[in-house]
Amino acid sequence: MTQITAAPPSPTSQNSSRAYVLGLLTLVYTFNHIDRQILLILIEPIKAELNISDGQIGLLTGFVFAAFYATFGIPIAMWADRGNRRNILAISLSLWSGMTALSGFALNYWQLLIARMGVGVGEAGGTPPATSIISDLYAPKERAFALGIYTAGIGLGVLAGFVIGGYVYKYFGWRTAFFVAGVPGLILAGIVRLTIREPKRGAIEQRSDDGQASSFGETLRFILGQTSFLWMLAGCCLICISANAFLAWTPSHLQRTYNVGPSDIAIPLGLLIGGVGSVGAILLGRVCDRLSARNLAWRPWMIAVCAAIALPFAWMFLQADTLNMAYAWNVVPSFIGLIYASIAYTASQELVGLRMRAFASAFMLFCLTLIGIGGGPSIVGYLSEYFAAQGNEAPLKSALEIMLGFNALSVVFLGMAGLTYARDAKRAAEAV
């Protein structure tokens, strides 16, 4: 139930309040990715201790996690479109943080797999309610920027996850790293529950909300009728396959190619993917808002331009002769690597009705997760094993080279999305 105050708050207090909520939600998203990505920096020592293959690691970091994350995201989002989004977020954060800590107790592959399934179930309830809340606090003209700040949580989580994983492993082992990553999230869940108020749906856009959410069938039919949503979803899925393949396997690629350990690459790689990526998500989100103010087609076209620019730099990253050259070639892909996610979240809020937003976000995440997070790491894991069996001297590198083809194809789909984006956004604004 929306809380009613005796007098409306001043613009200054409203801005500070929403800035606090955005900051806290970004921190929650950071923990989401700390708990998800810490496994990546620890793959090599975990493989050695538990005696597991690249194919099993691909399933662990990819399809198995993604299947649970994506499947539970839909019903949780339907709940969020009808219930209290803050409470759902706090419960979800508690679950994924607890399961991350339990990952440290795994004695074999199957126990670790079950723990990561639990992380996936918990994280399914993170982004849909959070993006819906942000969209009720920030108007369309500043929404990509706000969601860019939120998306920076991916980069910050990667940075923190790599640093925590690399250095806690160095001194205390990989099991302790999972405890250090998971336990603080339980405290943060309490802060979310006690300090965030549920915002009024649609108020920022002066849209009325009758309190009735569309049925599953009605919502899905509306989304399938939004041509730009479908083109954009296809383009982002292709990028997501490649992006998550690189995210999952870059630490292993660097360790195998340049004969270094987890702690050697934790800070440089974390700063690149996390620090540079976070700055890029925020700055490019602002650029996207300004371009989209003139033509909404720039929502998908912004991602297309960035994908095209990143392609040659990512290729040269894989061909680098030294570790430092690999870092240098990775600066540009890291800077623009998160923009697809923030604009995808923006589109999932702009192209649907008010009480379809959490579901639309979850539907976008369902596809991105199952196809991108599920497919990318798993495909690379099995390609690496295949190339190794053929006698390839750098099987993981060859597998990652193939993934860049998905980036190239995405540019075409995203170009098509821009042709009908403005029309579909208007249709969504008129929806109940």
C-alpha cells in the first residue's frame, strides 16, 4: 500500500530520496554480480581440487545457473507486478547471498552445482522489481541514465568479485572467498527492507494506475505485438551470448595463455571489466538519453554502434602477444560492454504498460539469461574441449574467436529495432 504524507515532499527531498534508492538498488545489483561472478576468477583452483572438466564448468557457469535464474524470473516478476517490490527484492537478496556462502561447503561438483542453482533462484527476483521501481522514480528523459547507473552494478560486482576471489583465495582459499562474498548480502537485505518505500506506479509519468495487472496471456500478447521489442531482444541475445562467454572464460584464457594465477589478474581485469565498464554504462546511458530525446530509435541504435566498434578490439585482445597488450586491447570492449544491458532494461520499461514492467524485465532477462548466460559459457566450454581433442594448441582462444560472430550479427537486428521503436513506445504509453 502506498504511504500517504501530510504534505507533498519538496523537489529537493524527492531527488535525494530517489538518489538514495537508486544507489541502494545499484549496490544490491553489485552484490548480485559479486555472488554470480566470484566463481569465474576461481575456476582454475576449483577445477583442480574437484577434478572437473571445461564442459562441466561451462554448465556450472552457464546453462544450469541460467535455467533456474530464467525460469523463476517469470513467476517472481508476475508477483512483483501485483505485490510489494521492495519485499520481494529483500527476500531474493537473502536467498542468493545465503546460497553463495553455502557454495564454500561444496565437497564435489554436484554439491557446488546445487548451491549455484540456489543462487540462480534467488537472483531471479533481483532485477525485475528493481528496474520497475527505478522506472517509477525516473522519467523517460533520464531513464537510460538512471538504469545506466544501476547497470554499473554489473561492472562493480565483477570488480569486487574478482578482487575478493583473487585475494581471499591467495591467503585463505577459494572456500573462504564464497563466505566473504555471501554473508554481507544478508545484512544488505535488512537495509533494503527497512529503508526503501514502495513508490507509486506511474506517478513520475503522470499515468494512472488502476491497480489491476494484465494476465500472463494479455501481457505476453502485448509484448509480442511490439516489433521493436522483439528485434531488440534478438540483437541483445546475440550480444549476450558473446559477452557472457568472454566474461566467464577471460580469466581462464589469461591464466592459461600467459601462465599467471588468479591473484595476478584479479585487480587489472576487475578494473577493466568492472571499473571501466561501469563508467561506460553511466556515460553512454547519458549520451543515449540525449540522442533519444531527438529520436527514440537511438535506444537500439546506440547498442548497434557500440557492438560494431567493439568487434575489432575484441579480436585483437585474443591475438595479443603479452598480458599487458591484452589489457590494452580490452579497454574499448570493456568501456562499451555493459551498455546493451542498461538500454535493454530501459526498453523493457518503455515498451509496455505500467503493470507489465516487472514481467517485461523478467521476460527480457529470461531470454538473455537462458540464451546468453546459458549458451555463451557452455558453448565455449564444449568448443574448447572439441578443439583440444583435435590437437589445437590454444583451444579456448579458438572457441572465443568464434563467439565474436554473434556480435557482428547483432548489429543487423538492432538496426531493425530502431525502425519501429518510437511507434511502439507510443503504443505502450497509451496502454492501461
